[in-house]
Amino acid sequence: MKFPYQKLPIHQSADPSARIVARPYLPIYLHSKAGSIDSPFYALLDSGADNILMQAELAEAINITDIKMGKGPIKIVGVAGQVVDVYFHEVEIQVLGSDQKIPVLVGFGEGIELPLLGRTFFEHFRKVTFDEQKEEVELHS
């Protein structure tokens, strides 16, 4: 499956003169035993992140009413040095265009600004290819 990079302003700025950057965002669905997000949303495919991390609000959207019932807290340090307590839950991710629901552990936390698909997501594919010239990413099953 190939996906074009999404072109977004740096820091989600409302300033129209802000620099636009192409990044490998994947359209995904999120599922739990208690519920699903019916519309796809974008998560950044991040080869520098070890884990899959998402905002606490996304846990609420799939009827995980208390993220603290998951495994944790585990302190995660972000690129900017911020520390966030995350709680891991077993959920499923479905990439737009695929019928496969991938069982994964997702760390949900307050203060996470952007859904990240880290290396534990990569493990479910034979190969993940980033093509910077074409601004696309390919997931090889």
C-alpha cells in the first residue's frame, strides 16, 4: 500500500506564510473491544519513535473511559524533552484501504499532541519504504 505524504504547515500554524512540510501521515482507524472511530484520521509514521502514542481523547473516542486502567504510567520523553505519562492499551489499528485490523499496544496520554505510529507498528509489515523524492511511503505486507 502506498500513501502520499501530507503537506501541512510547520507547527500547525494558522499563518498562511508558514512553511509547508510534507510528512508521512497515514490515514487510520482505531478500534477497541468497546468501540471504534468510524472516520479515518491521520497519524505520523515515525521511524524515530519506539512506540505507538496517541492523545487521551482518542482513547475516549473508542470508549476507553479511563486511560489509567492500562499498563502504566510509563514516562515517555518527547523530541522537545517533554515528559508525558502514558498508559498502554491493547487496541487495533486499521490502515485506510486495508481490511486487516492490526493488534497493537497504544500508549495514550495527556499532552501528546500528535498520533505517532512508531516502530512497534512497523513490526507488522515485511518492509516499510520511505521515498523522500516522491514524497510517499509504502507498507509491504
